[in-house]
Amino acid sequence: MKIKFWATLAGLFLAVAMPLHAADLPSYHLTIKDGKYTPGTVEIPAGQKIKLVVNNEGPGPEEFESSDLNREKIIQAGKTAEIIIGPLKAGTYNFIGEFHPETAKGQIIAK
């Protein structure tokens, strides 16, 4: 009886502790083209893990970089990358395109 109880308890714990798969996360889309992000601001819900889908329309590679989010990802021209972020506290989180830091700027606002 005790073994069955502990096995059930362990199973429940694992079910709760398992992370969401990227396919199950809400997606928010961002495009980088000609050294600029569109849209420049992405609003997401605070306290929720999300998938940021970044499409690089070129020309050339770009690096999505955010010290606020602790994320860096090089995305080749014509490719798409998925970046998992959060859950975030309410606030504003900046990001840049490392290869075009003067023009490729944006922010994620968690509300």
C-alpha cells in the first residue's frame, strides 16, 4: 500500500514538473529585414513562458541579442529561429540585432 502511494505521488509530481514543449507555447512573431525589426514592440502576458519566432528576411545573417532576457541567437538570412523566453515579470525587455545595433532595436513588454 505504501509503495503504491509513493509511486502515485511521484507520478503526480513528474506530471506537474514537466516543462511545456515549445509546440504548446503561445507564439509571437518578429521579422528582421534590412537591419530593422518589425514590429519594434512585442507585447506578451507577464508570468507566462512564450515562443518568440524570429524570421530573418535578410540580407545577411543577424544575431538576436538581449542582455535583459539573457538570450543570443544567430539567424541566417532566409531562416527562422524559435527563442523561448519567460516567464517574465511585468516590465520592458530590450533586444537588438547585434550586426546592426544602431537600427535593429526593439522591446518586449510583459503586462
